[in-house]
Amino acid sequence: MPDPSAVRLVADTWLRGLAGPQLARTYWPPTDRIAPMLMFLPADGIERADQFCRAVCSDAGVVVLSVSYRKPLWPDGRCDAILATDWAADHARDLGADPDRLLLAGDGAGAELAAAVARTRAGMAAAGPPFGRRTTSHQQRRRDMSKVYSAHSVSVDGYITGRDPGAGRGLGDGTMLFDWYFDGDTPSKVFDGFTLSEPSARLFDTIAARDGAIVAGRNTYEDSEHFGGGSPHPTAPLFVLSHRPAPEISERQTLVTTGIEDAIAAARAVAGGKDIGLMGGGVLTSALNAGLVDEVILHQIPILLGGGRSFFQELPEHVNLRLLQAVAAPGVTHLHYEVVR
């Protein structure tokens, strides 16, 4: 059994997790020099891994960060592990560790998570070569990441639903916003049951194939009757952003209560390098406010609804857009914009 006195200091920290505070425990070796850091994902919890982490810290002379995570491992545990890894990389120097020598390891299920994180984070390795320092440049991070975009059917006067939307009522009296999904003779190659016009199908399938994960707002989630416990996309998992509990969330869905930045970070963690689709005006507005949106796609329907749920909500400043593509199709005009920064 390791000598507890051989560890200079042990301290618990609460990280900002997707589902609430996430416990992490840091162990410092008996030296004042800058040491490597090992982030450890224990199979059976931080307490049971305590003696092991003390031994590694003392014997190897490294700072050890032992991190808790949720189950099931996918997507909850993986999201927790990736966000904790990012936190460790950003705060290594604050913890007296060398940001150029960060290692990741685990045992049991934690070893699986360590391998998954190593595959997700370019330049990182599980219990092997150092991760390499993560850049702190916001623009560099954006270049290295997948894109965040929204694609919504919207009326000419800016509504994404008609009047009285909700569970069992869908878009209220605005169901014609989705008519273009079914009024053609070209089957979608991504969504079963969708038959669009040829120009709409070509553009729609190109967009749908980009998705690695979906972030939806609570109103969209409720209006869509919880997507039947699954996702609005046939392959991309769903993350629901809400500031209140959602007991109806299924095992195939992830609730995020800590803001749009965490929701998008969690979605990216499981997206496999593909893009993040946003659903709902509130989610898009929050993401625009946070500077996280790369593209806005409007499927504009030639109708004035005169009421309903507005797509764009109040923004603190102007958002400039650059038109990338305009496609006129039967019953809809597709407008593809890039957010100008």
C-alpha cells in the first residue's frame, strides 16, 4: 500500500459537467518542479481508485487528475471524459503540470473512454506519447473543428411554426412549412419516406449527410413529442438543451442544462468530426450570441403565416451573413448563408 505521506497534496475539484457538477481529484507529487499530468478515468469511482492514484503520483512523480464520469459510457460517459480532458489541458499549468506532457489512462470502462477520447482529440494518445498542448486561440480551434449550422423551414415573415404549436399539434396551423419534404418524386437517400423535388432532394441530402449530432431546444423537443425517444436524424444522436429537468429523456438522448457552449461541445464529442445541426430558434439565437454558428440555411416557404413562433429572437448586435447558394425549387427557396466574422 502506498505511503499517503509520499503525496504532497490531494484536493477535490468540481468541474462544470453537462448534467451538473463533475467530481475530480488532483494528486500532487512531493516535488516543486513542473511535472507531467496523468488524467485517470477510474472504472469504479474516484474513492476506490484513491490508493492507486496515490501510488502513481508518488512513484512516477506526476500530477494525477482522477475524474468521475456518468454511465452509460456512450454518450454520457464519453462526453464527460472529453470535456474533462479539455479542462485538464486548459488548466494544466494552473495545477503545476506541464501542458506539453499530458497523458490519459483508465482501467476497465475508463480504459475504453481513454481510448475513445484519444481517437477524438487529434494529437492526443492514451497512456502513450504526450497529447501536445492544445491551442488557446479561439480562431484556431474553430478551424480545427466541425461546423455548426442551422437549417429550418421558415415562412417569408419569419415563423417556424404556425399558431398553437405543441405536442400532438406539431406546427399548429403551419404544417405547410414541411410540405416540400413530400411533394416531389425524388426519394431522399438519407431520410426514409421523404420524396422531394429533384433540386430539393439534392440539396437536402447534402445537408443531412453532414450531421454528426443534433442540438435541439426544449420547445422543439416538446413540439416533436420527444422525437419518439430517439433523434430527428437517422444516424446523428440528439442533445436537448434545457434549463429545467426533462424526465422523459431516453437513454438514446442527452439532456444538457449548462448552456449552449456545453451542448455543442458535447455534440462535437460524439460527432466523429462531422457537423453539428441546430434545431429551434432559441438554440440558434443562443449559439449566435456565443459566436458558435458558422452557417444559416433557410428553406423559405412562399407564405405569410401572420403568427406562430418566430425563428429569430432578439440579438444583442447585428450578425452579417454572406449568401453562398440560392436554389429555387417547387414550393420552397433554399437560401444558404455563411456567418461573417
